[in-house]
Amino acid sequence: MEERDAGAVAAAPARSRKRLEKVYIPDHLVEQIRNASDIVEVISGYLPLKRRGREFIALCPFHSEKTPSFNVIPHKQIFYCFGCQKGGDVFKFLCEYESISYPEAIQRMAERAGIEIEYEQGSDSQERARRETLYRIQEEFTLYWHEQLLQGTEAQIARDYLSRRGVSEQSILDFRLGYSPLAWEDTIRKAEELKLDFELLVESGLAIQKEGRGDGYGRFRGRLMFPIADNQGRVIGFSARALHPEDSKMGKYVNSPESPLFHKSSVVFGLDRAKREIIEKRCAIICEGQLDLIACHAAGFKNTVAPQGTAFTLEQARSLKRLAPELILCFDGDEAGQNAAVKALDTFLAADLTARVVFLPAGSDPDSYIQTHGAEAFGELISRAREFFDFYLTRLAQQNNKDSDRGRRQIVQAMGEALLKANQPLLTDTYAQKTAQLLGVNPQTILEEFALCKKPQFPTTYRFETQEQTAGPDAAEEKAFAPPSLREQWLLVLFLMNEAEWDWLAQGFQPEWVQHRHIREIIVTALDQYSAGEYSPHQLLHSFPDPFSQRLLCAAMAEDPQKIPEPALQLQKLVLALRSQHCEQLLHSLNQSLTAPGLSIDEQTELLQQKERIRQIRNSPLFGV
């Protein structure tokens, strides 16, 4: 029986690890789900894979690179990146890519394959049921509010508003828009009808508990409801727009609060519907609001998404970087929209994304522009989107007087700092020339000025990934981890390639010949499983959930045996070399012991006998070879 818990899923990100559930899933069921989940098919839903020989390659979604080093190996059903050393099976990919727990990854693949999981009762079975109920609550109210919008008499104000904004009936159906009735008790009454627990209703963010009392009221009342889904299309929260004048003092838009399902900074509105188009077009259009996004999708620009709120966060940028390398920022044409585009600089640079900017006429947003000028005109704007640094230089020239010494210094300083963040010499040289042309000076002078700029550090929030890694329970081991020698790395590669040689290895191999602890433990475990008739590559992989062993295993499994001549003979020679190396170390230690003062004759005799035994071992053939 496999036990999937926080200690057994160290490979899951630290953020997910905090909320892992201790779930017991039978081994045979895990294997059945894995066998039903073709890793190429699954990963190609996230990344554009390109065939190379027997394998598939792509730009790695887990680190910045310009040459593909991310490999998917169909016949082994694993992935591995030769750049950042991340690797594993289809479950590990989902854990890393979606920032979910190992049980969630298994469940997601089970749902995809149509396999029903029956979890054995664990200490947290109630917690698991609680989380599923939270999903059910969100879905039930999505359906209820959607029906209210379509048929409710009170919802006429919402239907009129959507009609004025040009939102079609098809878009209402596609995005499952809804209307929450005005009555304070409506949400509570509906929850009671659905037999939903009040405590969970509050935890879901749909109700607010009165202070000091056991009852409460609905959070959203008399508002147009936009369901917010995760990447799998499951509703996790809502954004609600005020429609009644008396409600606007609470804010034009109100979002669900943070909950076990909803984390505003990491959610990208519409990504569940847009990700396929983003992958195909290699680009994501970023707009500011839900209605802008709906208008773009209705007009055929289905690779459009929107951040939750005014800030475009690094977590959101990284979600998009996994799908495409470029963003098109399409914010409102007013001052606030242009400032939002400038503020996005640090975020997309930290995520290693390139960006272009669409200039909308003053007072326009994507929704109003499409309604006024049509989809074709909007498409032309998108096609003419300017490179971000062209937009930024123009913006700086508008904000500073380029004919004054102070204005010129400010333009050069701001451009220099931005280009230093990008850290691309070609880009720096290009915009040194453009800045020089704008100011009427020599490009070399601008380059020298750029070189004097102090490179700004990204805010600490942009170091999210590093902070998580150093804060986790494996931080001390991560710091202490030393890679194995090249010889022992090749030992693991050749060992895994030569299962036919394991009979003699099981009898003659001594673990102490291997110095690196992780490689030693992997080989011993594999041989034990082999002797018991329980070995499989995936069984071995999941016997070592720590990230270091997984990294070593996946790297070794990713090597192509066709590129290694006579691997069995090389394995034998390498095992002999490691044995000899171990023996030499022991002999050196014994020689040092023999030089110690005050040794008795018996002690000297014993040390000399040990030396002779070690020499005999060193010079003897390997057992069975």
C-alpha cells in the first residue's frame, strides 16, 4: 500500500506541501492510473512538444532557456530537463506544473482516465471530504446564480446591463455568468435547501458570519457574478460587479476572499478556456477586466486572459510562461492603464517573458473598442503591438522634458535600469541607439550612461520560488547536498540500463563501494526489489520521494542506451574501478594506522592481515563475471 503524505511527497512545491492530505491509495490503482495516462499526451496539453528521434523536446517550463533541454521519453513514461534537472513521471509533472499535491495529481489523472478512486480511510478523510464539499459549494452556487440571471425577474437589471455592454447570450452561457439576489438571507436559504454546512459556506467565502453569533448572511447580494475557475475549469471563487447604486459604496467589484481553493495572486481569469489557444499562438493577450476578456473571446481572440485585480503578479506570469514565451499587454488607453503596463515590467522580466504593448485610444478598453470598431480593427491593433521597450521609451519622453538636462537624465536613468533588469546585451545596444536618436547624442555615450546605472533588485515577492525552497523542511539537506562524482553518476546510468546484470550484482556488489549516499541507497533498494520480484522503474522512482534522489534517478533514466557502446561491459569495468577505489582508500587508512606510535606486535599483525585481505579482494574477479 502506498502512503501519500507530506513526508512522502517532498517533490511537491512547498506551498502545496502545507496542505497535503494523508491519503492511502492502493499501489495497483496508482499503477493502473499511471498506465492509463500517456505522458506525451498529457504534457502536450501544456507545452508544444516537438519530436526528436524516439523522444519529444520543448523549452523547459521550470527554468529560463532559449535552447530546448526538456525531454519527454515515451517508452519510459518520464520527463527530464537536462538544464534544471527536474524530472519524474506524469504525476510529478502535474505536481510541479500545477503546484498541486501528489494525491491531487493522481486524482486528476484518474478523472481524466475515467478511473474511480476509492480512498482508504486515513486520519484526514474528513478533511478530504471537506475540500470536495468546498468545490461542490462553488459549483452549486454557479448553477443557481446562472439560472437566476437567465430566468429570475429580479435579474432584469443584470440582463439590461449585459445587453448595454454588448455581451451576447452565447457568452453568458459560455462563461456561466450569474446574478445574486438582493435578499441578505438568500444565500443562506439556498445553502439550507442544498443541505450545505454553514461553516463550510463561510469558509468558501460565499457567506459572512455575524460577530458573536452562529448565523450570517450572503457576501454577494444584487451583483453580476463572474465564476472564477482553476486551470481545470473547476469554480474556485467569484468576482461580483455592483449593479444597484446603493451597493457601489462596497466597491464596484468584490472578489471572493482567500480560501483553501481561491488564491487571488495565483489565479488568471479565463486561463482554463484560453490555455489551448495560448499554446498554439505562442502568445497570451492580457487585458484588465472580465468583460474585456469576454469581448475578446467573443471576437475570436481566445488566447486572452485577465489578472484578478489591477496587479499582474509573478505567480500569474509564471503560469503563462509555462504556455507561451510572449505577452501582449492590452490595458485601457487611459493614464491608469499605461501605468499598469509600466508596472508589469518587473513581473514579466522576472518570469523571463517578452512583452508587447497595444495602444488603445484614450478612454477606450478592449471591450468598447471591439464594440465600436469591430473585431477586424482590434486584430489589426494586436498585430501592430509595439515592443515593450519602444512603448517605454515613448512613455518616458512624454513624462520628461527631453530638452532639459534633468529630463534627459531621467529618461536615460529609467531606460538603463529597465534594460539592466532584462540583462540582454543585444537589447541594451538596440535601445541605446534609439535613446541616443531621441536625445540627439552619440549611442556610445548612452551605453556608458547605461553602464553607470545601478541594477535594481527585484522586490522580494519576485523571489517567491527561492524563498519557498529555502523555507521548506528539506532546506538544510538542499544546502548540504553535494552531487555525486562523474564516475558514480555513470554507475547509476549503466546500472539502470543493465537489468540483465543484476543477478551477479545482487550477489557480489557491496554498497560501501559507493560513496554517494543517494546513489548507494538507490542501487541497494533496486536490488532488494529485484530479488523480491517487485522491481519496476516507477516503483523505484516512488521509493525515493526526496528531490535529490528523484533528480538523480530521472537524469539516469533519461540517458539514451543507444548512445552508449557495450553498456554491460562498461558496467562491469566501472564496478571493478569503484571496488578498487574503495580498497585503495582502505589500504591508505591502514597504512596510516600502522605508523601510529606504540602499536603492539599483535595489533601490527592484525593490521597487516587486514591489508592482505583487502589486496586479495582488490585483485580478485567480480563474483559471477
